[in-house]
Amino acid sequence: MSAGTSLSSLQRIFISTTIDHLIAVPDEHADSVVVSDRIIDEITKILASKKGGTLFAVIFIDIDDYEQAYALLKSFKPSDLAYRIVAMDPENRHTLSNMGRLKYIHELRTTPIMDREFIFLVRKSFDAMVDEIAAAAERQSYQIRLMDAKHDQEDLISIGKSLSLEKDPDKLLRSILFLSKRITGADAGSIYLVEDATGGGTQLRFKYSHTFSKEIPMEEFVIPYDTNSIAGYVAITGTVLNIPDVYELSTEDPITFNSNFDRTQSYRSKSMLVVPMRNHIDEIIGVIQLINSKENLDSASVTGNEAFEVRLTTLEDFETKVVPFDHRYESLMEAVASQAAIAIENNRMIRQIENQFEEFVRASVTAIESRDVATSGHSFRVAEICTRLAHAVNQATDGPFKHVNFNENAVKELEYAALLHDFGKVYIDIAIFMKGKKLFPKEFENLILKMNYLYRSIELNYSLEEAQIAVRGADPALIEEARTRKEERERTLAAIKVIIEEVRRLNEPAVTVTDIERRICEIDETVRGFRCYDIDGNIVRVLTDDEKTNLGIPRGSLNESERREIESHVVHTYNFVSKIPWPPEFKRIPEIALKHHEKLDGSGYPNRLTAGDIPIQAKMMAIADIYDALTASDRPYKKALPAERALSILDDEAKHNKIDPELFRLFVEKRIYEQVGTGSVAAP
Ligand SMILES: [Fe+2]
Ligand SMILES: [Fe+2]
């Protein structure tokens, strides 16, 4: 083929033929003339011999051969063959009725084509085809840009979504870097975060890094917050850097590349895109640095996603497969980095709120527990047991807990409920909790004082009577009367002493007396019979109704109203914790805390619920609560029970349908009771 004229870059061919009949074309009018009696064979041959590009053809054809030729021409790919058909019909063989079928004919000639006309026709056809191809290429480029923009937008939306969902800060950074690399087809990348330095000032922390083509161990380190490093320069100036080859930076450039990493890791950093991470108030909180884009920009099919997975192993790979980052990624990555910055800040804030909340809860519990030194630590231990029990439930692979799972939030919810379960005790008179005997110490002291007063007053009365007898004379009858009085006095005083001792014994919570009420009534009657007066002459009520009620407590040291008051702590707890604006994942805290004293058989309080109405968390808490109450030496008068004894009491409770037997089994089997206070409760 001879060299082209105005269409030199295009490979072209004029095929001037009919299937059976040839039309001669003068040489000077064309770069090449192929004369063949089989157009299709010829085209196929030419296509096979040429390397790529589109073959342009103006095909002159007899109208009778049109349909057969067109059917064959259609089988070529448009990218291989662009053609125009000029149909020759000198004998006017086509009719109006077959016009519809001739629609792919670009020119229909009924008269012979003259030389000049032929050249004009061929040139015109070529120009039209070239314009068409150029327009198609432009359309395709618009389409690619449109698709790129669509992908970018989708990427941004999905990044925004996935970043806002990630709660774990480390996973968040991993996600940010992974998505950034995938979008841009980068082989490696790092995230630097701006932070306060320990000794004051600011520093940049190399926080996370990943290289696709190479397993490189990651270690955090800090670099100065200055413009000497590329990351520092971007963090301070906020400039986006898109460097085609970092080794080609000149001394004129404001930045220098530190090749330490490349040397130690046998890597070749080449193209680099570094963007600042700006938060919602436009502060730069870090930098994303992407290295070595592998995106083949000439291939529409290899975009970031696929390019990301191209592995760079040999030096040649770095030379041939690494390209500069496409300019459109500068603004796209800025947007991604801003989303990342906001996600990081949100994450930090959530952590901060969670920490503050946790600290607040713990400080509140510590404050309540410090009211009563003896019980301090109870709520923390109950929370620890509950958390361990929840993990044990999660680990169960069979049995009733096979399908029960507490996720991280649910475990936290249980922990908070347990920490606060006795918060309502703050509303209750501490003296009731401290009450070790049936009467409060002051009440008991007062009662004994009254008894002593009674004793002395009776003693005095007798002494006065004896004195009066002595004054009346010394005849035998009077002497006898005095003796009788003396004996009576001794008996009475001895009886009072016995009563005082009995009252002391009755005040002990452990003392059980059969028919205690009747005994107290007898004492009351005896004491009333002594008729004791105060200095105004009023009868002194030695044993009041309250004292009688309290001394008559059949079991323990609390009377009915005190017991009810103590029990009301769960309702106070509920009312208090219900006022806390818990996030949705902790919404059951008030309910769990409210139900920690309910029993499976409906004998618990405050609502006498039965098994089906008590959430599993409250059942777990009941076990933890009882176990700790039994084993803690929380009162000077109360002995701490050894673990075996506490377990046997709990076992009894389980057998009597008070506590959940399956949870108790887990509590024993996993020896959870042994682990309390042994360290942090991390999920296994
Ligand atoms: Fe409680
Ligand atoms: Fe408790």
C-alpha cells in the first residue's frame, strides 16, 4: 500500500468491485485499489494481515449483489471495518417496492460514475466515516467520563455508608485505606493522624499502612509535624500532591521523598497521591497517602477495582504497570478523605461519650457504695459475674442456650444494668441496711434504760415501804411484814433482771423462740403489772407497741415495713435509671434492673413475676446478686459464707424454682464464681 494523503493515520482501502463484474479505478485516485471478485474474502484477508485499527472501505457494488454482500458485511465488527456502500444500478432494476430494503446503501447510482465524481464520492465517504468515528470516540469518552463520575459517586456514597457504620477505630482505618486503594487502583497506602505530642505541640502518627504486593509488618511511629516529610507538608499546607514519580522530584520542589522504606523493603515507590483529611470544621486531622496506581488508563475495563489486584513483583512490573494517579482522583480522594475524617472524628466522639458514660456510671456506683463501706464492691462484682455468665451463654453449643447470643452491646447493656441494679438504695435510710438487731441500737439502749428505771423505781418503792414500816415500830408483826416485803422485792427485782436478759436475747436476729408473740405479750403484761411512774406521776410505758413489734420479728432483724422499704430499692432503681436517656441498644437496662429480685415461682418482688416474664438477663443477675450477698463479708455481724455453702444455698433455690437452674448449672460448670475479681472480663 502506498502512503496515505490526508488520512495517513488510518489504514484504508478502496474496494471497487461487483461480485461478478469489476469496475476499474484509476491508480492516481486512490492509495490502493484492491480488485477482487470476492469482496468479503478480500476484506477478511486484509484484516488478518493488518495489526489493529479500523479498515475503511468504500464498496461499489452491483444492486443485485447488495443483499448478499450486506449480510456478509454485517458479520464484521464495527471496530474492524467501517464501510460505505455505493450501489450501481445503471439499468434501473430497483423498484419503489424494494426501497425499504436498500436502506444501508449510502449512494445509489443509475448512471456510470465519472473519474472526478468517483474521487469526490470516495473522499466524501471517507470524510464522513472519519467524522463518524471521531464522534463515536467522543461519545465513548463522554460515556466513560460519565460512568467514572457515576462510579465515583457510588463509591463515595458506599464509603460514606460503610464508614459511618464502623464502630471499631482500627477497622475504620483499615476500611478507609482499603477503599481508597481500591478506588484509585493504588498498590500501597498509609494513613497519618495529627495528634497532640506528649510533651506539648503536635506530631504526626503513622497509624496504618498496607501494601497489596508485599507483606510488610506494620508498626506505628510518629514523625515531626513539619513540612520536611511529604505527609507533613500535606497535613500543614492542605495541598493535594499528585506526583508521577517520587524519584523525579527536583531540588526546586518544596518536598523531598524519603526512600528509606523502599530501601529496607525492596519496594519501588513511584506515583503518589497524598490528600489531607479535613473534618467538618475544615481542620486537617490527618493525611491519606496512596502509592503506585496500577490503573491502566488506556483500558476502559481496568479501573481501580481491578487494578487494585495487580501484583507488583519484579522491577519491570514497577516500571510497566505503575502509572501516575488520574487527575480526577485528586478531587475524589479529597472527598473520600473528608468523609474519612468525619468518620474518624465521629468515632472518636462516640468513644469519648461511651468512656464518659462508663466513667459516670462507675463513679455513681462507687459513690452510692461508699455510703455503706461494708457492701462496697457488690455492684461491681455482680456486674462482673453477669458479664462472665453472658460470655458462657454465648459459648454454649448445645442445651437451652445454644441459640442465645449476647452481642457486644447486649453484654454492655447487662453490665450497666448490673452496675446500677441497687442504685435505688440511695433513697433508703442507711440505718435499715445497717440494722443488725431487731431494735436499732438507740431503741434498744432506750428500752434497757426504761427497764433499769423500772428496776430502780421498784427498788426505791420497796425501800420507802420498808422505811415506813421501820418508823412504825419494832413489834413482831411489823418485823414479819418487813421481811415479807423484802422477799417480795428480791423476787420482783430478780424477775425484772430476767426480763432484761430475755429482751437482750430476743433482740438478736438469730434467736428463734417458739410462739414469740405470746412470749412478748407475757413480758408486756408482767412489766405493766409493775406500774412504773415518771416524775409527774404518769404511768411509764416500758414496752411500746413498736418495741413489741420489733422484738417479735420471727426471722432476721427487719420488721415488715423495713423489709418493704428495702425491697422498694428496685423500684427506686427503675425510676432512676429510666430517666437516663439510654441509647436504643441499652433500652432494656431499667427493666433488667427492676426484675433482679423476681423469682421463677412468683415469690419475688416487686411484681411477683413468674419465669416467663423475667428476662434472662435479670435471671442471671439474680444468681450473681445472691451469690455475692452470701459470700461477701458485708456486715460486722454477718459472716461471709464459703463458696461451697453459697453454692449449696443457690442449688436449693434452683431446686425450689426460685432461680434459673440452667443458668446456675452454667455458673457452676464454668466455675464463674471462682473468677470474680481476677481481671478484666474480655469476650473469649
Ligand atoms: Fe437488689
Ligand atoms: Fe444487689
